[in-house]
Amino acid sequence: MDTLTIAQRRFGSRLLIGTGKFSSPQVMAAAVAASGAEIVTVALRRVDIDNPSDDTLREIDREKLLLLPNTSGARDAAEAVRLARLARAATGIEWVKLEVTPDPYYLLPDPVGTLEAATTLVKEGFVVLPYINADPILARRLEDVGTATVMPLASPIGSNQGMRTRAALEIIIEQSNVPVVVDAGLGLPSHAAEAMEIGADAVLVNTAIATAADPVEMATAFRLAVEAGRRAYLSGPRAPLRRAEASSPLTGFLRDEVTKP
Amino acid sequence: MIQTRTASSIAERLRELQLDVERGVWEQRLRDVTAHDVEAALTSRSGVYSLNKLLALVSPAAEPYLERMAELSRALTLQRFGRAIRLYVPLYVSNYCVNKCRYCGFNCSNDFERVHLTIEEALNEADVLASEGFRDVLLVSGEDKAFVTVDYLAELAARLRERFGFVGAEIYQMSADDYGRLFEAGIEGITLYQETYDRDEYAHYHPAGPKADYDVRLRGPDDMATAGMREIGLGVLLGLADWRIETLALAEHASYMMKRYWQSRISFSFPRLRPACGVSTREFPHLLSDRNLVQMMLALRLCFADAGLVLSTRESRRLRDHLVGLGVTRLSAGSRTNPGGYTHANAASEQFAVDDSRRPAEVAAMLSERGFEPVWKDWDRAFQGR
């Protein structure tokens, strides 16, 4: 069976879900269920991580789902490391989605701070999934320090712009020895399918599902798109060509038989 | 075309544009805006600022386009903030004040019983707020430097951080060093209104006290950002001067801050003048209608996709409910604007009279009914740590 393996843990689903921006924790939970996701990420800033009756946390069934705390809002490595340690102390969860985003507007990840925090957290035994720009060299540097994945963005988070960084993502996918999870900017199921078709190991979606008129139906659509994209990738898709190649208008008159004199 | 460039200070930029004086030229520019200009502004990239675009959107010519502005603002806010509204509550710690602002109930010329809360009294108030669900609290004080000292605020903040995810402050202006001390103590956001960007009106409304210096006031946000504050709240007190021109100056201030201090988030508040002790709104010639206020909010959203838009209980329940989903991102609820008001029913004088007096749970229920999650906690004390 085609499974996703991150840090020796196997997952049947290749769709990860973010839990922000939903109209209620109940809608979030219904969308997560429809998506088939087995990993859901939660901003530590939004929840009382040490309180199991927190409105959001109690909707996440940790028997079935991996709760992946994220460090959303951290401006530098020190803040991100502190948040990760706090989450582990409160919950025992060693996994962390590392986000270091000093710019509060486009929330683009800081490559320097991310590498610094990842280095520290890996040494402390964390399973680190870093959110990064689509930078192939940074992806390699993070792999070198021992992160469990790399999570490059497709376009700025929440922007729904789709695969704007495709060329760089293709390089990361080609070179990476850890799973590549395309993380941000996927606004439509077709964007997610595109990421999977070019060989991403998984995708993470939040805004496109949470802000849809019907989040549950949109979560289903993303589930199907991710499955379709994955199957297409495994089927060995042909590279797109610049023009049609249905026939050979210039050389079609040629025949293979040898004409006898 | 008015060119945008990075000025060395906001004072210089406003002077260069004549947004702080000689407002006649801007009144004329506003009158000159055509429907074509408004349509160009509406088709430009949503959420991105230029002075010309905002000029069109706050002009009288944009008034027939309010519905379209609302549609665009709603879509942009939904995309950037999702179906979530952050709830906060003010905690007034003192109504002593040395200033004579003509619009404020705390004016030192007003004769009423003044109160300031000890740390323990303030914490008792905070207990009530925490029990109502709040995790985001805004400390508010008059300019009472003898009692509400930096040490007082730092100690209170440190104690509040045990229960609240976010502690902000809307207090008298201080130096960058003092803001730095507050930040270290756990106050991560400061709101400081310029009140009005019009120098003449500013002088008129602030006849005495430390707040009387326009240029000192204008430098406040620079000092907060230098101190590392994560959230900086800007605003004008609506009713002191022509709101359209005030909006342009406010936006220039925000744009300047965003370019220069790229790690601090800017939010806008929309305080309209309210009746208060010694203040009748009849004295003010520039009051805004609901329609004006909404035009201002929508115009700012269409220029600043990610700015927090804050609406307090000064506004009516009806207006607040309708603005959820149109651009607002933060609401206060259940507010008392007098120190001690949460633990004592009839305590000291208020800064202003609230309009929406619903309990926090009622506001949360309204948000849920409208398809929005009431967000009590959107920050964590762990960010600010030792």
C-alpha cells in the first residue's frame, strides 16, 4: 500500500490540515474527518495546550490523528524553540511544525531563524517539520541538520495563488531525501493535485478549506484531488510538450517497406 | 500622481504632503475625484495601499460604491483572517489624568471622584474577566504617572500573564526605554491614538498637559516599534476633524510604520466621539454618520489586507453585528470604562459611555450565529519568555 512515512511513522493520507480560520471547532472537526487527514496542525498561540478541554483540542481525536503543534507567530528562533519546548512539556508530543515568520503581513518564513531553530530542536530530540520558502539549498541544509521533512510554500500563505514556486519545488522534490510537504498557498483542489503530480509527498491545506462556503465538501474535494494527483504521479505521467504530437505531418508519407524495382 | 516614497519621519512625510496643515488643498482633491477614479481604485490589487487609491475610496464620489467596497472587503478579510473574530476586553486601572483633552471624561478639569486600582484590585477585576472567558486584555489608564508607573504596569503585566495569553495597553505615552521595559514584562501591544493629525485642531483639543505637543505624540509609535512591540494600534478620535483627510494621514502613518518597522503589526481602531462627563457631542462639528464610518473602515481594509480592524463597545450592537464579516477583526465585549467597574456596580466615572452593553457570552453567541468563531485566545505567554 502506498503510505507516507515521516520519522518512521506511517500515514495512509497525504493531506495535512491546518485548523485555523474555521467558523467553529465543530466545523473544523467535520472538515478534518471529510479530508481523511491523519495529521492536523494547531497553532500553539490559539489553544491552551495544557488544557484537554480546550475548545479546539477536544475536537481532535488523538487516537486517530497526529496533533502537530505549530509555532505560528514566532518572530525568531528563540521564540519558536520556547513554544516547542512548552508544547512538548505539556503534551508529550515531540513533533513540531516549525514556523519562524518575522514579517506579520505575508508571513514568509525566515530562512536563517528557521535553520537555527531546527538545529536546536533536532538536537533536543524533536521531530521537526519546517515551513520554508521554496529554496532548494535551504531544504538541503535542513535535511543535513536532521529535520523530518521540508515544507516549502507554493505561494504566500492564505493567498490561494497555487503553484507559483513550481520550478523551485521541482528541484526540491528531485533532490530531497526527506518527505516534501507543499505547505501554503494551495487555493483549489487542482493546485493540490498539481503538487502531487510533480511528486510532492504530501500537501498541507487550511485557508482554502476553512474559508470555503462549504468547508466539509471542500475538504472532500481536496482529499480526492490529493489521491488523484498521487495516483497520476505513480502512473508515470508524460512530460508536457510544447505542441501537439498526435501525428507526423511532415514525415507521415514515409513507409517502412522496401519498394521493389 | 502623488508619489509614495520612504520619508525619514512621519512628521516630515505629513508636512511634505500638507496632510497636517492647509487642508483646503485636500478638500479640493477629494471633491475632484471622479467615478472613474473610484472604479480604477476598486479594480486595483485588493489590499495594497497607495495614497491615490485611498483618496478615491474615501472621497464623496465613492459613496455610491459602498456595496461593492463591502463585497471586496468581505472577501479579502475572509481570505486573510478566516471565519474568526478576536475578542478582547479593556481593564481600566486609573481615571486620574493631568491632561485637559476637551473630548475626554477623564479631563483633569472635570470634578469627579478619581480612582486608581492597586495591583491586587486590578487583579480582582482581571479575575472577573478571566472567568468570563477573556484571554486578551487591554490595560487602560489616564496620564497618572505618579501612581500608574512603569513599575506598576510591569508588575501587573507579569501577574496578568499567568492567566492571559495577550496583554496590551492603551496608556499615556512613554519613552522607547520604558516601552522596552513593558515589553519585557509581557505587554506586547500598545495602542496610541494621534487623536487628530490636524495640527490646529490638535492644539485646540489639547490645551494643556504633557499631551499638548503634537510632534512628541506623533513619535510615539516609532518608540513602541523600537522597543519591539508586536502590535501597534493607530487611530484618530473620529469627530475632531474631517474624517476623510484624517484617514489619509492615518494611512500614511501606517504605511510609514510598515515600511520602517517591518516586524510590528499595525492595527486600526475607529473610536467615534461619545458623550462623557463634561463632554456633549454637540460641540463637535465633524461627527461621522454610520455610513461615513463604514466607508472609512472598508477603504482602509481595501488598502491594508492584513491590518487588524478594531471596533469597541462605543458602537451600537446593530452596527457591530453587521460589520462582523465586512472587515472587522477584533471586538471588545462587556466593557466597563471606569476603574473598578467589573467588581463594583456603581464605581468611578467612565471615560465614555458604552453603547453595546451585552455580556461577553452574548457577543460570542452572536458571532457563532453569524458563522464566526469567537476567538478568546490568539497569543501565548510563551512567546515572551525567560
